[in-house]
Amino acid sequence: MARVVKSSGSVEDVRVITDVPPIDDRAPDPERLRLAQADAGEQDWRAWGPYLSERAWGTVREDYSEHGTAWDYFPHDHARSRAYRWSEDGMAGVCDDRQTFCFALALWNGRDPILKERMFGLGGDGGNHGEDAKEYWWYEDSTPTHSWMRWRYHYPQAAFPYDELVAVNALRGRDDTEYELVDTGIFDDDRYWAVTVDYAKAGPTDMCVVITVANRGDRAATLHVLPTLWFRNTWAWGLPGGDRVPRLVGEGSRLVGEHRVLGQLLLEGDGEPTPLLCDNDSNAERLWGLPGRSRYPKDGINDHVVDGAATVNPAREGTKGALHYVLDVPAGAQRRIRLRLTRTAPPPGGSPPPPADLGDGFDAVVWARRAEANRFFAGVIPAAATPDEALVARQAIAGLMWGKQFYHFDVKRWLEGDPGSAPPPGRRHGRNSAWWHMNSFDVISMPDPWEYPWYAAWDLAFHCVSIARVDPGFAKEQLLLLLREWYLHPNGQIPAYEWAFGDVNPPVHAWAALKVFEIDGGRDHDFLARVMHKLLLNFTWWVNRKDTVGNNVFEGGFLGLDNVGPFDRSAALPVAGVLEQSDGTAWMAMYALNLLDIAVVLAEHDRTWVDTATKFFEHFAYIAAAAYEQGLWDAEDEFFYDVLRLADGTRVPLRVRSVVGLLPLAATTRLTAHTLHRLPELHARLRWFLTNRPEYADVIGARRLGPDGRQHRLLSMVGPEQIVRLLARMLDTDEFLSEYGLRTLSRAHLDKPFSVTLGGQEFSVGYEPAESTSGLFGGNSNWRGPIWMPTNFLLISALRDYAAFFGDDLQVEYPTRSGVKRTLDEIADDLSARLVSLFTRDGWGRRPIYGAAQLFQTHPDWRDLICFPEYFHGDNGAGLGAWHQTGWTALVADLILTLRR
């Protein structure tokens, strides 16, 4: 057992890092200098970061089952004993950008049946509303270069109720709420550990780490803390030339690693921990009753600490190691561990590294990086933001930064199998078999490191808009990445997500590229040109594949909105026919305008883009007009609907008032007099169109004098008359407008659900403000009433675009029937404020996202730790779905920055 040394500089007496010394504001911002060095390739400050996922089990990549049952094939129970093929996971983890090494935290409270090495949760088949993490952790801080990061976790002191969580949730149906960890009473009387991990970089590959464990209970307790270092297993799969095994050695209070690519790696801690070593190889005997390749497999440290088994290597060698601390902490007290994680020599390594500086030099780095982080964010978050808004914005950005994950997936290798491990026979014709060209080996912004530890194309586009506020270089790199030839399908489709790369996500890449370009100062034309070349391929794919009859009205499938319709829009229709989608058509009209805008920007610097601008101007006109010609606009209801066109030519409008019918508002842009003067060819084509194609005047004909006194043109799928009518629906509190933003389905469907009979079967849609009670699409999402951040953000952006055209001349009732008229900019501001208020404390000190959870609302140790849920209750704003969807939900940071600009 490790002993806790109680002398100066020990794990017990490390100085508290609270009072941060001031930084000279006249000097250059150190974090911005680091970003500039990274972008220029001078110093790779992004080389190490929080790129380690919090869940690798239950993923498609690790699934080699016959029928694609990922959650069953690699369950949580296997994770501690089974080597991962494609990635790794851990708590508060970091790794290099190739995931050669991994470093994470492991804990044991002396009562759990296993070490706490990774977060626990239920798989898609175990939660009554889909997959669901059953732990509480937060991303408190991170700069873009990860020079400063903070992570927080609350760990129960009683035995973790694994079996209870599984059993109770299994008994609950879709009409019931989820049974959460807090519901078990395990946090009663504050008997838990508040664990904080701080990272401060002394250099690109030199990290100072402070682990703080605070006993919140009313009695003394003991906690085992095991900072763990290991190498990702690249040697066990039989690949030619890939069988070289790296090496870790335990020496006193440190672990020294040697890797042929990375070189020499050192993890050193203060105090007198015990080094424990095993191998990052599967425990084949436990899992399958077979002999394994290592006498001390992956779960050796777990079995040794929990059961006292002789399962760690007495020679203190292996490929996975931990420094084992045993901390006795009085009630209400806390202890700290200082560690240094450093690359000490390039390949092939070298002599034993000298002792790491864990004294004054260590403290100086930690103090400086935290102060520099404060200065950096002071330059990002406007001074007009309230302290609570600043707190929310900073934690939202932290979540985005911690959501950057190393993603490795060679689909061809996965389809064919490794030498000696053939996949099931149906693999080559099953999931993702048409995406054999994909080979991912990148750090990518993920929706959520636990529930969604894989990228999603349209999520990522929204992520980049918020990321650009702090790191435009990384945002641009991410948008370009999914358009590279090893991601983009040869036919031009952008991959959706690993469960089905061939699913169709909304085409928002061009929109995001424009936003990032503008946030970055509107200078990087090379970036726009690179994006444009690939998006031309993708737009062509949409036109060829998702407009089946060539009438400029698009299908597309569920388009990311899951169960918004009466039936699964991605599956075969219940009757013969074609589903012509209002949102699919709106997305494509918006896409055409986005590409027009990009072409216009490029054409002002390179005239060869003028023809492209003209092409997308015309294509937009065709799409927008077709929406009316094909009956998507219902003049009587004053709303856009999907239309089912039957085989006999009959059209059946699906009169579901949902966000599907609001998205046409997002298809809008302006052509200024300046642009038309600079591009006379485009101006001439516009005039020709109005003269020779007068039927398109409603979508390209609106014009007015701008602030400069010159004429501007509005291109919009929604004409001036329709804008007012559609907004009357959208801004009605009995329909879409809630106290916390815009619902995805009109509340009118609460009393009047939509119903249609097709093929002798009845299909219906009713307003559901929270979790879905329908198993139509599966998973934990619901688009039948809750508030979703991305669609709200798009519609707010659209209102600002219209406001830029109409100015103060266009005012509408807000809310509808209130008798109060406001400008579109004022409405956009108020909608933004409603969304921000989901996270900030109200007049009673409560945050709507936490609903009725009193612990989160009132406890001083919980109430300022912010989660960023996947979506929100349509009536009371409570957070729902994935609890760490800081990807697109982090758009709240952008809203705060815009609102308080």
C-alpha cells in the first residue's frame, strides 16, 4: 500500500492555487501567441490535449458482432478487461494527437466492486429513453491550446449502485422518467468526493497536473487515487510491422515510458505512491475462457487494488501503469497530488530522465497559465455580460475544447478484419460497407465524449461557429477535414456519423464556413476557395440523389430531425409515392444561397468565380419557386408542410406544424448595390431573370434602399408577405414561442394531434415537450416539442438577415396577439435572451436546465457547475437527452457574445 507523506511539498500540503497574480495587460496575450505559433507550425501547442474519449465501449468501431449490436458486443463490463482496437477511454484524460499514449484518472472509494476508470451509463438498449450516462462530471475550463484546463467529478463514497441503476431503468417504459444516480440518494448528507483535475502546460509536451480530492462528507474517509499512463494497443492485431510493443517501467514515484515513435515519456508524482504495472492487453481468460498474451492483462491494476490479487507485474514493467496513492482525508478537508507528464527525449529515448520539477517552478507554471486563461477569456467575453453569463459562456467553450477527440477508424480494415480475426460474413454488405474509402486518424470535435463519442457532420458545423470565437484556425481545419478525399464519398456525400455514414444530415457546411470566415475577420479567401471546391461536389450529390424527379423539391430523409414527422422519413414510405420535404427543400435553397455568397466573396478577388455565383443565384430561384409550385406552401394555413405525392399523382399535405415548416425562413441573403456594381455579370443576369422569368419575382424581386441610400435585393425562399404570416405562427405562445426559445412542434398539437391514414395504417404526431414516448426512430432524442439549440440559432440568424434588409421598417407583433410590435433585431435579441436564460439563474436563483433537481438548483457545490443538455423541455426548459452535448448546445456562448457585444 502507498503511504501518504505529510512533509512540505507532499500530496497533503501543496499550496492552494486560488489567488492568481495579475498579468500585464499591455503585454501580448500569451494564449493568442501560442495559437499563432500553433497555426504557423512553429510550436505545436495543440499536440497534447483532452483527446481521450470518455467511452470507447459500445461503439460501432469496436463492434464485430453478426448483427451490429454494438452495445451488447462490447458492454461496460468488458471495458476494464478488453483491449480496444480503435481508440481508448478514461476520465479527465489527455493524449497526444495520434493517441500514442493516454493519461487519465482512476479512483476507488474502498467499496465499489471495480475501480472507477471510466464513466458508467446505460446503452441504447438499457435506458428507457436511449443511451444515458449515469454519473456527474463537468468541464469547467479550457483554453484553445489546452495550456490550462479544469475538470470536475463528484464520486460517491458509498458503493456505486451499478445494479440498481440497471434494474430500475429496465422496469421503466417510455412514459416514465429516467432513473438517475441522484435519485438513488447516494449523495445524501454530502457523502461524496469532489475531485478536480487541473492541467497547465509548461510547454507543448510538458504538462503540470494537480489532482484535488475534497471530502464533502461529515466523517473522515479514504480515497485511492491512481493517475494512470498507458500506450494505446497497436501491437495485438497481427498487422505487418505493427508488433513492436512499447514499454513502461515503474521507478519509485514515477513511470518512464519508451515508444519507438513518441520517444521517452515521464509521469512523476510527489509524495510516495506505489507504481503498479500491467499490460494493455485483453484478459482473455476472464472474457472468453482462453489463454491470453499477457500474464498481467489490462484489468490487473483493478484486481490488485480491489481484491489484493497478484495481478500486477512484480518486475514493475508493462504497457499500462498507475501511481497508487491512498489518501486519508478528514471530514470537510481536501488533499492534493502534483504530477508532471513530460516527453523527455525524442526517439529512441535516452538515459533515465532527471527528477521532474514539482516545486516552485511547477507552481509558477500553474499560476501563470490560469492567469493567462483569465486574460484570454476577458478578451473573448464582453464586459457587458453578467458574471453568470460569463460563467456559462466560459464553461460552454470549455466543453467544446474538451469535446475534441482522437478518432481512428479505417473502414476498409474494419470491414475486412485484422489478420487472424475475420469479421462476420455479412460485414462486407452491412453497415457502412459503401464507405470503404474512409480512413480517419484525426482529432475531431465530437458532439459529446460519452453519449456521442464520434463525429456528426451537421453537429460539427455548428460546433465550428462557436469554436471560431476562440480558435478560428481549428474551426477552419475541422470544416475542411470532412471534405477531404478520405472522408467525402467519391459520389460527393459528406459522411453523417459512424452508426450510418450514408444517412443524410442537413447541408450546413457552407453556412458554417461563411460564419467562420466572417468571425475570423473575412480575410482567409484560400479557406473559402478550398471549401467551395469540395462543396460543389456535395451540392451535385444532393441534386442528383435527393431530387428524384428533377422538380427542384427535395427529399433527403429524416435530415437530423429524427421523429419530427408522423412516420420515419428515412424508411420506406407506408404507401407508394415520394415524400417531398419542406425542410429538405429549404436546406437546399439555403445551401444554394450560401454557395452564392461564397462565390460572390471569391469573385471580388478572382473573376473566375462570377459564373459560379450566377449558377447558384439561378439554382436558388428554381428551388424556391418550386416549393410554391409543388404545394409545400399552404396558403390557407400560412405554413410550409411536407407533401406526400402518391403514385397516381395525388398530393397529400402532412399538416404537421413543426420546425420543418419554419426552416424556409433560413433560406435568405442580400445582394447589396456594392456587390452588383462590382459584379456586373451577376447584375445583368438578375435583370434578365426578372424580365424573362417574371414567375421568380417573388423570391428574387424584393428590393429597397439600404442605409447607404443605394438599392439592395432580397433573395428569400419566403417572400415579404409570407415572412409576416409565418412569423405570426412562429412567435405565438400557443404554438412555437416558449419562455425559453422556439419549440420544434407547435403546442397546438397538444389538443389537436395530427393524424393521417396511409395504407390502412394510422400515423399521428402530438406535442411532447420532453422525452419522446414514440419508438419511431429510437435513441434519446425528440423533435416533437422540445427546444433545440441549432434550429433556434439558425432562425435567429435568419431574423438578423431580414433585419439587415428591412431595417426598422418591418415590425411584427411579439408575441403574436400581444399588441406590441418590435423590429426583427429586437425579436432576435429577445429570443437569444430566452435561450441564454435556460442556463442562467432566475429571480429565485434557479437554473431552468436543472428542472426539479434540488441538489443542482440549491447546493453551493453543484449549482454553478453547468451542463449543456442535448435539448430542453418545451414548456419549463429542463435539460433533456445527452447531458454533455456541449457541441451544438455551446452555441449559447455565441448567443451571449452577440447579445452583449
